[in-house]
Amino acid sequence: MLRRTLNLAHPDDVYNAIVDAQKDLSDEQCRTFDARLILLLINHIGDEAVIHEALKAAVKEARP
């Protein structure tokens, strides 16, 4: 089951690390970075049901 509650001790630090990692990247490089990060995290999760649940939630929240 997809966890929807905060699960990070320092979420602002993680957010800032992501922003810093993309600093000085072009738009195309940022999209490549995002895709690679997503694939790495999906592989780490390893639970296809959770991944599909997350995809559905992301699509639902992205579309009005």
C-alpha cells in the first residue's frame, strides 16, 4: 500500500538536495535527471502494486 504520510525526518533537506542537484542543468538535463531518479527509486521500491498506485495518484493530482 502506498504510504501517503510524511516519512522523512528532514523533508526540507531532501527537497533542497534535489534542487541543488539540478542547479546549472538545462531543461533537457533536468528531465533526464528526473527520469533517472524516478527509475532508481522505482527499482528501490520494487513493489509493482505500490508503483501503480503511485502512478494513478500522481496522474489524478496532475490533472484538474
